[in-house]
Amino acid sequence: MEGYEVKTVEDTLGEADIYVTATGNKEVITVEHMKKMKDQAVVSNIGHFDNEIQVEKLNKTKGVKKINIKPQVDKYIMPNGKAIYMLAEGRLVNLAMAEGHPASVMDMSFANQALGAKFILDNRGKLENKVYVIPEAVDRAIAERKLRALGVKIDTLTPAQAKYLESWEEGTS
């Protein structure tokens, strides 16, 4: 792990400065954990829904005071006087606080989903009940449209180049 220590959440309480959940599970960081964290610790989630951290329960915990510092940053003062900073209300920080999925990426993703659905519709009755990879022709059509929309021109492969890319026979000796 390149010098990083692997510990349980419980074993880091009181020493770690930053907590980032990335598990896809629920209640990874509990209210009891947050009460024991180092003063001024930062808590965030990048893993799944807003249930990885017990934010809702924290908001209802007697003696805990919540202060909004700025958009997407809340300070929670615990009954013992220590504070933690919660980012994005425990929601996915890459979506709530930054451009985790910028429009330039999402338009390609949505195009893939839409044209994938069209492929399924066009081929209904012919497809087996299994997971399919988006056909290369669909991927290429999306990429070509995106490049055209951006005003980008690329070279077209010659037949010899296309054949070379599909084979391991040439250039390996």
C-alpha cells in the first residue's frame, strides 16, 4: 500500500485529519465515530448515497450544534466541544462540490446510454438475456458526432492501417 497504513475507522479516531468514505455501504462513519474524531476533522463521502455517513442521525443528536460555514461546508460542534467539518451534507463530494462529472463527459455517457437503448429496441427479439458491450459502430458514431460538434477533424485510417490495428502478425518480429 505504498507506505499507507490500513486501519479500522475506530483505530483512527483522535488522530486522522480527513475521513473520506468510498465503500458503497451504509453507516460506515457513525455518530459515535464522529464524536470521537480529532478536533477540526473533515468528513466526506465519495462512495455511494448519503447514507455512508450518519448525517441524518447526527442532525438529530442531542447536544450537537450545526453551523453552516459556507455552501456545502457545515461545522458540527460535539457535546465535548470538539468540532468536525462535514462536506456536502455527506453526499458525494465529487458531484456536490466540484465537476466530478462535467457536462463534456456526461453528454457522451448519456449518448451512449440512449443509443444503447436504441440498439436494444432495434434488435428486440434477437438478443439473448445477457449483458452486451455497446457495439463499436455506436461508440464510433458518438465519438464522430462529438468531434464534429467541437470542430475537430481527425485522419481516416487507410485500409492498410485498419488491417494492421486488427492484427498481431506485423511488427512483432
